Amino acid sequence: MNRTEVPPGTARAVRVAAGDLVRVIDVEGGQVGDVFAFTDSGPELAEHHSAAHTRAGTDRLFPTVGESFVTDRRRPILTLVEDTSPGEHDMLIPACDPARYAALGAPEHRSCAANLREALADAGLSFVGPTPQPINVFMRIPVGEDGRLSWLTASSRPGDAVTLRAELDCVVVVSACPQDLVRISDAGLTPLAIETVHNGGTLS
């Protein structure tokens, strides 16, 4: 098993093969993470996980154990196989970006969109195009009866985790979301961790 630490407000990229397991861990609890996935097709990535295509394929707003996330070409790329958290995750909200923080009066603030590009560059990879909409693990954005969204603080506890199985050879990027102007993460910014195990192994 390999473990990659994701410091608060930053992102890290890991490469996995089809059949490998990827676990995203909320180390201290209450920390939202943005998860991105791209098919591993060379240094310039193209096909990627798509929240919109996943919602169309599952007929659900939010992910649940046993269902797959699909790409913009409608191919399964990751499957949620285990969830030890309260199970509150989001597929509606885009990654925070410089424009979001500029509107909040903090134009120099770190963002998940920038974190994604930095993590890919550190791995010798790049992605041309708009930032894909991520899987927002541990993020609580319930939809009210009137259709309005509520921005609630993450309820995940220390050590809570989601485990994903790679259905394709892919690059997974996890950003420990730096958003601290809207209180979606509890008690400030804290780290996440990524654990990976090759096909046939188990995460203990």
C-alpha cells in the first residue's frame, strides 16, 4: 500500500491501474476534498470524470456505494466501493477557482482549480480545457424542497474515508479544499490522505 499526504489547501496526483483501489481519508475530520479523475492517456490528459454524465447515468444527485462515476465519454472510470463517513458527498458544486475568491474579496486565495493544475504539473501532466466538475467528498450541499441549496459544514470524522476502485487506468487528483471563507470545512483547513493498493491487494 502507498500513502500520499495532501497538506491543507493543496492537491496531489496519483496514478492507478484498472482494478486498483484508491482511498481518500479525512485525517482530522470535517475537511472537504475535491476528487478529479482522468484517463491515463499520456502527458496531455483529455477524457475525465464528469459529474453531469454521472448524474444522467445513475439518476441520482449524489454518489452512493456500488455506483460508478463516468467520464465525459460515458465510460465508468471509478466505482465507490466503500464509505465509512456519514455518506454526505456532493456532485453539484464546481471546484473553487480564482474568480470565486475574487468575488469574495480574496483574489490571491488558493483554489482547487489551481491546485489541480499544480498537482498535474508536478506529475509531468497537463489538462487543456475548463476545470472538470469534481466529486466533492465529505461536502454537504443538501437540496431543499424549494430547490435551494444549503452550504453546510462537513460532518466527516477523523479517519473517515471513501474507497474507489479504478475501472480504467487513470490519474486521480485530490485537493484538500482551501475554501475557508464559506464554512464548508469544519475548524479551518486540515489535511487529507490518499492510500492506493494495486489490483488484488486490500486496504486495511
